[in-house]
Amino acid sequence: MSAAKPQLNAILHHPAIWRAADGVRSRQCQQQSFATVATGYTALDQALPEGGLPAAGVAEILCPQWGCGETELVSSALTSLSQQSRWLVWVNPPWMPYATALMQQGISLENTLVVHSRQDKDILWAIEQCLSSGACSAVQGWPRNPTPQHIRRLQLAARKGNSLCLLMRPQVQLQQPSPAPLRLEMGALQQSIQVRVVKCQGHWGSPWLRLPRPGMQPATTLHSNTLSAVKQPLTTAAALTSGSAIPGLYPVSYPGG
């Protein structure tokens, strides 16, 4: 027992370990830094470690429904990453990316690739292969129900390939354990994008943030007790079929389906 205690103390003081009881980042964690890509939203970037999404890691975005602002949330980061001579990959998106809208956002179409599959194992395989290849600056994936083991593999692949992995997941999976270093929860889409940091490396998450959409009011903070009073979004799946409700997206149609 006495021999194990020094080993435990050494582990607890490792620079990669952060203890919630400390209340603040340890000195070692403060000295750590990693590459990030800004979201373009000042309030959110200030709440994220190192001021943005991990350039080589997994970020989960948990949505109450598709089309709640998740595309707008990451569009600035994707625009920045598309300037690299590497691929932007969309794996099994629920809505077909709309080329004209992506061009208007400044995303380079020459480096954009869309992959579709009906099997979840194939979706996860495609995401992992794209991440680990080193040929992709960002990979967005819509897996149905990845396990913690799957997500851990994706995190290792993202680090190996120096790629941003955006996992779009239903909000109902928020309570499932996840080794992803960053988890963001989306709220109902209104005149602003509603998001909070659920989990991140090095410090606590954030309260609900209201991020401005183009032409809307500046960002403010929402307390959790006011979020429930916000009305449900007007945007529905039926509205999305026109391709105009959500910038950059059109519904997917499979041959014969």
C-alpha cells in the first residue's frame, strides 16, 4: 500500500491530469497549449480552451434536432480550414451540402467531399480513415450511436492526422459517457444560436450563450432557468426540404429511396 501511494501521487501531479477539487487549472495545465481554430463567435471562443475548436481532436455537438444552428456554428471554422490544401469531409450528413451556399460562406468546394453510408459501422470506419490519413483538415460525421470506444478511436485518429473531428449527435445522447475532450450542447434555434460548453479540457463548461446570427443582436448569456421559456424554433424538417432554411444544406436523397 505504501509503495502504491507515491505512484498515485505521481499520476495525480502529471501535467495531463486536472482535478475538479482544485477549482482552477493547475500550473501544469496552464502551461499546456494546443492548436485551435476559432469559431468566429467571440463569446464562444472565450469559453473554449485556447480560444477555439481543437485543430486535432474530437468535438461533439449535441443537437435537439438537425438544423438548430449547428451548421452556422462551425461554418467560420470550416471556412478557415478549407483554405488548407486538405479535404473537408462530410460523412453521412442528414441534409445534402448546398454548393452555392457553401461558396457564399467562403468554403472552398475543390477540397470538399461528401460520403454516404447506411451502416453505422461503415460511417465510423470512414470517419476514422479520413481522420488518420492526414489528408483532411476537418471531418464532420453523423454516426447514429457511437460507443465510448469508437469515440476514443476517433480521438486517436484525429491526433494522428492532425484533423478536426466534428461529431454531430442527438441531444438525447448527452447523458451517455464520452471520452471526447469537447462537448457542446445546442438549444432551440431562434433569432440567435443557443449553445453551451458541457465539457472541455482544463476548466469548467459555460452557461448558455446566445450567439448572433447574421444581422441579429450581439451575443448574450442565458441562464439555465430561462432557457426553458424560449419558444420552439420555427424551422422544421418540412421547411428544410426547400434548402433555404439552413444555410449550406439540402435534403439527402438516396437512389431508389
